[in-house]
Amino acid sequence: MSIGEPVSGELAALLNRCAVRRLWAEQDEGPYHREAQPVRRNIVEDRDGVALQLGIRLVLDDGALPNAEVEIWQCDAPGRYSGFPPPDSSAAVTAATAPRAEYLPGETFLRGRQTTDADGMVEFGTIYPGWYPGRTVHIHLIVHTPAAVLTSQLYFPDDISDAVLALPPYRDRPLRDTTNDTDTILPTGGEPAILDLVTVDGGYQAGICLVVPAAASGQQRA
């Protein structure tokens, strides 16, 4: 696995000044993962929404974790994942109840993967996610190293989500039923990975620094 493309300067600065290094919280993969996420930085395709420049920095106790493959996937503003039909408007979605009858294998919007650079950083161009029943606003995350596969989810401050969801096209789906305080997956596995956000050019930059388990590096410790 080769070292990834360096992230843009402003995003690198945000990642370098993240207020908190959060220990990796292993969490549920969810029902909408697909194999072979496209290798690309911009994952928006034709989806409408508030622009989001997402940066993730992976570190070990003693430094950066380069050469790790990071894949993300998320729903669009109406709460739909590429390849799957819209969720039922009245029922929480689980692995058992996720609709799969209209699976569309050619759709890839809001899915992608990149390799961390020499500083353990990776960047994605996306949109602010919407919501669907039973879940707070989130992005799914898997990290692949030669020694481990780690699964988690990224979250947003509720006050910012409230402001974004009041804008078009998000406001076409009002009255979300779950916040960070009531989500059942957010508190699992350890401290939740809540992103640091700053406003930029009518959208947001979001960053987080995650401390991955030492075993994920594949290096033996003395």
C-alpha cells in the first residue's frame, strides 16, 4: 500500500490543532456497507447538500499511522445510501430491517476510500449527512492496516446538525427522531468520535484525530 496524497493545507492545519485525540471506539458497521468502495477523494457525485471537507488523522501512541486505507460511506440529505432504497419513514433501520429489495449496484455516491499520507492524514470531499429513523447524524468509517480492520462511526455536534437540517434540501425531511443524546450506537465502544467543525465558504471543514490500537500497526513492541 503506497503513501497517500497529502491533504490540503488548511485541513492539515485543522487536524494538527484538533483539541482532543480520541481513542478508537470500535462500533457497529451498520447495514449499508459495500465492498470495493471507489478510490477517490471527492465522493459527492450528484448529491445536493452543504459542502463538507472531511479530514481524518490516524495516530499511534508514538506517532502517525501512514499507509492505512480509510473507507467511508454515508447517507445523502434525504437519508438514503447509494445502492439502497430510501429508509422507511416510520421505523428505525437495523441490519435485519434494512431495505435491500431494490439494490442498485451501479450507484456509488457518498462512498470512497483513500490511503493516509506520511502524517497519517486522509481527506474526503463530501456533503453534510442527512438522517434516517433511529440514528443521529453520522458517517461510517473502516480503517484497514496489514494487521487489523477497525470499524467505527463519526459524529457531529447536535447544534450544528440542527442548523444544517433546517436548510434546503435537508429541511424537506424535518423532525429527526434521534440526536446524539438518544442514539444507541454513539456511546458504544468508548468515547464517541465527534468531529471538530469550522465554517468555510458556505460549508464546513471537519476534522478528527483518532488514536488507533497499537496492534493495528503490525509492529512488535518491546
